[in-house]
Amino acid sequence: MEKKEQARFYITTPIYYVNDTPHIGHAYTTVAADVQARFHRMLGERVFFLTGTDEHGQKVKQAAEQRGLSPQEHADQMVENFQRLWRELLVSNDAFIRTTDPEHQAVVQELLQRLWQRGLIQRRTYKGWYCTPDERFWTEKDLREGACPECGRAVQYIEEDNYFFLMSRFQGPLLEHLRRHPEYIKPSSRLNEVLGFLSRPLGDLCISRPLKRLSWGIPLPFDPQYVTYVWFDALVNYYSALRYLAKDLSFWPADCHVIGKDILTTHAVYWSTMLMALELPLPRLIFAHGWWTVEGRKMSKSLGNVVEPQAVCARYGVDAFRYFLLREIPFGLDGDFSESALVGRINNDLANDLGNLLSRTLGMLRKYCQAVVPERVNSKDREGLEKKVQAFFYTSAGDLPLLENMKLHLKEFKFNEALEHIWAVINGVNKFIDSAQPWRERDEARRGNVLYTALEALRLLALYLAPFMPRKAQEIWDQLGYHKDISRSLFSQEGRWGLLAPGTKAEKGPPLFPRQELPAKAP
Ligand code: ME8
């Protein structure tokens, strides 16, 4: 029989600027992409999950100057903050790209040269407005009350020769692509935004900065008096990484670029038209998620309310933080971070529902079965009990098995709904125990069957939770005495009922999610 080719899945996060330390927003995008990568690995697909840092441009140069360092020294230090945080957040990226990698720079130059030779880059005199923090050119009519329409900050008037990518030529083809593939940009509100943007004539894109104004960038291969515009350089990372990090171009086109809504235009318009000009296929999906505020206010350094993921994890644990990020708000919408909402989720969903299910089941196992997984005693009764619990893994929505439901929801980035389905099973198993009342049961065989059923349900629940909460999922398996590496497991193998072997020692451990008190507010 012919062997079926292993499916591939390529997912990316934005590459983050090294002008700042990572905060909850960066963690959000990266954790979401991580859940997808882990899920697809457990489906048996060959996954390439890429994240990294954007190290060129004005903002990074200024940040370095303020610290009295060269941009490279500054980037070398800042990149560690991102790499450390991703390790702490259990982010399973397959590679980490830095735009200062010589191999990346070579690919950027190669692509620029290709566009130049094809006549798709032209030199022109530019007269207009420039927003330094956003590194964007604006025309007079773009400005909003004389300021940058994107960030509202002051703009400067400049007049200089520059190189332009003839983006306007691709307005028609891009609109045609969107008409044929409305699923290219999600959620649909973001597609409408892009269509709105494209309803006006699309200009050409200035892709150079003169050396005299900005030295920190990749030199243009056809004119060393200029460096490459930081966005052109940065977007190419998604492709260049496959050349020298994955060393496998068959991952192109990417399955998904996960981004925040702030950088939709650069991806949906600049990147898409760049790819068209290079005659490379477009990615399958750009998903732009919403924006976090903090306790109802915009997060900013000046307000002093920036949420540092390390601090949250140190206090509440990594898995609880990951769970909260994806459970609290639908992925496409804006949301608000508050410690009370986080504590509420921990105490209700994690401690009461999930943690308690594990601790009560293992508590009874210790009390009635010397902490040893009981034999499944064959009886009609056993089948009935197991069927009842197995049915929870088939949810009401279309009578689909939990895994199929998760696939549908994760395809649409509906993390919260996938989690709701898992929680419906958790609640079902808790109710099953309430009504079976093993503590009242006189018949030892029946009690053993009830406990076996609950234990096996927990083993399966941990499997489905693993992409979201890898460490706690492993802890559940370890407490069940099922000592396999959960993150390397496949749903197709481990998702079968009845793999927990009778006779296994299953020792109750410390509570999975200790209850939390809300911290006292500073006066
Ligand atoms: O834009 N809520 O990098 P960046 C949710 N280097 N997400 C947020 C957020 C918030 N309050 N704040 C930031 C860049 N993010 C470029 C990208 S890609 C080729 C180049 C997240 O460091 C969100 O994913 O400013 C957003 O898109 C990203 O951080 C911007 O990170």
C-alpha cells in the first residue's frame, strides 16, 4: 500500500521588536500559536513553528542609543528576554529567527535584487510626511488632524530620493485573491477592514531609507547608499527561515501567520503583494487577534500598568496563565486583563472543576484500592458505566467526538470554544461520580469499575488539555501513574479508551491548582 504523505503545518508569530521587553500582548500571540503547533503535532503532522525578533530600524536604533549601546549589542541583550520568556511559557517553537542573522539578510537582498531586475522597484523623489515611531510614510491626505493616522503622533515633512516597490500594480490581483479566498483573512471583520483599505487606490511602497538618516538596516544590493525599510526586511523572515532554519522550502506557503490587529495592513497588503511580485504562493491564512487592555485601560509604560508575563506566572503558574489567555476572550476580539478575572478562572475552572476531579478520584483510589488502578470487572454494568462516560466525549454539537470538535474550533482559532467543550466533559465526569457515589457502594467490583472509568476519563482529558496546559496535563498523567511524554503523544494512539493498565500505582500528588486569594489592593 502506498504510504500517505505526512501532513505539514507551518505557523508563525510576528517577530517582535527588540526595543522593548515582552509583555502580555506578545505572550498572547505566541501562546496561541504554540497551542496550534502542539495540537497539530499531536495530530501527527510535521510542524514548523517559528517565532523571533525584528532587530533593524529606527526604533531599535533609538532604544540602543538611549542605553549607550550599539544596536547589535542592544539586540543581543534584548533577544534573551524573549527567548527566556518563551522557555518559561513552555513555547515549543522549532526555530527562532533574528533579522540580524547573516543568512536572513542574504535572502532579503536576494529578493530585493529579483524585484529590481524585474523592474518592480523604481527610484523616485519622495515628498511627504514621515512617522518615525511607526516608520511609515504618509501623504497629506492620509494625515489625521496633521498627525499620524495610525498612532496619532507628530509627523515630519521630508523630501528625499528613495526606492519604491510598485505595490500599486498588485491591487487588482490582491482584490481578486480576496474575492476567491475570503477565508484568507480572519476574523471576517478584519477582511472587511482590508477591503475598505483597498477600496482606495493603493500607492507604491517606499522600501528604502537613505543611510544618512538611518544606518541600522540591510543595505540595498543595488545601491549601498540605502538600507532596506524595516517592514520589508521583517516580513521576509517568514520565508527566509525556511531556507536556512527549517532548510525545507516545502513548508511554504505558511498555513497561518498569527498577528495582532495592529499589523494587519502590513501583512494583508504589503506582504501579500510582495509575494505576488516574487511569484510565490500566498499563505493560507492571516489571523489577526484582538487587543488586551488592563483593568479597563490601555496598557502603557507611562500608566505603569504593563502586565509582565513572568510576574503573573511566578504567582499563578504558567498553565493557569496560558489557560486564562485563551479561555477568557474569543480570540478575534479585544479583551481586558484583570487579576480578579484570572483568580476567578483559577478557582472555578481549574481548582474546582478540573483539580477537584483529579484529587477526589485519586483520593478514593487511595482509600478503597490502595492507590492501585482496579481491574475492570466484566459485567453488563461495567459497559453501561463506561458508555455513559464515553458519551461525554461525544458532545451535543453535531454528535462529534471531542477531538473532531476541537479540530473544527481550532481551525477557526476558537480556543475558548474548544476549552468549553473540554469543560463540558470535565463537568460530566464530575456529575457521573456524584451520581455513582462510589463512597456508598458496597459492591467492590462495581466501585472499581466506577473508579476505573473516572481515571480513564482523566487520562483522556489530560491528552486533550495538553496543547493548552502542557505541564499540568503531564502532571495528571504522572499522578495517574501513566508515565509517558504527553506532548509527544498522538491523539490517534492515546485517544483510545482503556489504555490505563489495571495494577498501575496512581498516587495522589499535591493539588493541581491551589485555590488563590485575590491580592490586596495597594492603597
Ligand atoms: O509590530 N494586545 O512588533 P511588536 C494583544 N516587529 N497583542 C499585543 C498587544 C496587546 N496590547 N501589544 C502587542 C511588530 N501585541 C513588528 C512585527 S512581523 C513581520 C513584524 C502583540 O514588538 C501583537 O501580536 O510591536 C502584535 O501584532 C505584536 O505584539 C506587535 O509586536
